[in-house]
Amino acid sequence: MDLTNIHLDNVGCKGFADSEKTISVQSPTKVGQCGTVASVNGTHAIYKNNVYLKPDPSSVIHREDYVVRVSCIYPLNMEVSLGTVLNPIQSTINIDISGEGRFEVTMALFKDSAYSIPRQSQDLLTTKDKLYVGVFIAEGDTSQFDLVMKNCFATPTQNFHSSQKYYIIYNSCKNNNDKTIQIGANGVASFGQFSVQAFKFIGGYGQIFLHCQVHLCKKGPSCIPNCNPENGQPTEDPDSPYISLGSVAVKGKYMQE
């Protein structure tokens, strides 16, 4: 083979490094770069390209060119849990599917409406404070996907499947019974944002845990949730991936009329 002229669909993408008997060819996971194309089947994104192996120029004749078809599959659903609290509140779990690729999603708590200042461990929270929560794609093809927050809720313990839940977002729409909830972004960008006034669970619990089930949606109008008062009751898919925010300590008395 002519090692110096190995190239991808775009003939300008060549000049790959080789070491002894190994040639490493890299195909970018970005639509349009080096001829990379992508398709989405609802649960996975598939990126494809071709590697063209040219004959050795020192040979007199040749009868075949070799083309290696390369594809890499990325899951669009993922589950990520944030296990630490306010130091700042941010952590990531990488989801590997058959060792073929991964997207990274992060969840964090902020103290300003611009979602720019993370809360620190020494911050004191009361039931008069607003919780600003951001969920975003930390690593992946953000040019192709928008993040949709499907269900976001709080539990008094770390158990995601706790029977005691307070829904902030369900069926991709905010809980209209709580007038303090505001959705900053959902299904319109590579990140999601929501805010809610801090609260405490009845029963003497000193902490709350926040969780979200998220989905990466192929960019387009269909990603934007269709919200109305009759949008349905809270639902939870036990097999749906999720991301969790660690415990948030909230001070203040719970007043009930």
C-alpha cells in the first residue's frame, strides 16, 4: 500500500501516523468533516466514513483498490448521577455502549438566573432561595442534538426510584401546580435549564435530591415539548436513563395551611 496517500472520503484528509506495522486512521465524529455522514434511528446516532487504501506506487500493476467502511455508534439515551453536593455540584458518568462511543451529560446547581455561578459547599440555602439547575451535554456532537428533560423531580433520599417524589418537570413540561417553577430551556439547545423555589419534604428530612431523565433529540421542531394543562400525569420509565444531583441541604420551617 501507499501509506502516505491513505485517505477518507474527503481526499484532503490523509497523512495519518504510522508506527512499525500499525497505521492509525482517525475519522472525525462531526458531520461534514472529511466526508463524515450521520444517521439517527431514534435510539442511536451512527457516524460513517470510508478509508481508501491505495496501491504501492512502486508496483507495476494493480487490479483492486481497498475500501474500509467505518462506522461508530453513539447512544442517544444515557444515565448520569451526580453523587457530590455543592463543591461545586457537578459530576459526570460516561456511558459506554459496546465500547463504540460515548456522550457525556452533566448536571449542576447554580445560584444565579444566568446559570453562570455554581453553588459552593459553604452556600446556605433556605426555603426562600431559588434553585437554578442546568443539565447539558459536556462532550458530544452538540451540532446535531438538543437535550430534552423528560422527567425531573426531587426525592427525600438518594433513591431515584423512591415512592415519595415531587415532580418539577413531567412529560417534558413543568408542573403547573407549582407557580415558582420556570423552564429556561428544554428541547431547544444542547442544554436544559429550570428553576424552582427551594422546599423541604414533610417528615423531618433535611435534604432533597434532584434527578432528571433526559433524551438527546435530533435537532428540529419535534424536540420542543408540546405543553398544555392536559399534558398527562407524571410518568416514570424504570428503564429510562437518568442523571441525579446530589443532596441539597435546605434550612427553614415547612409551613402548611
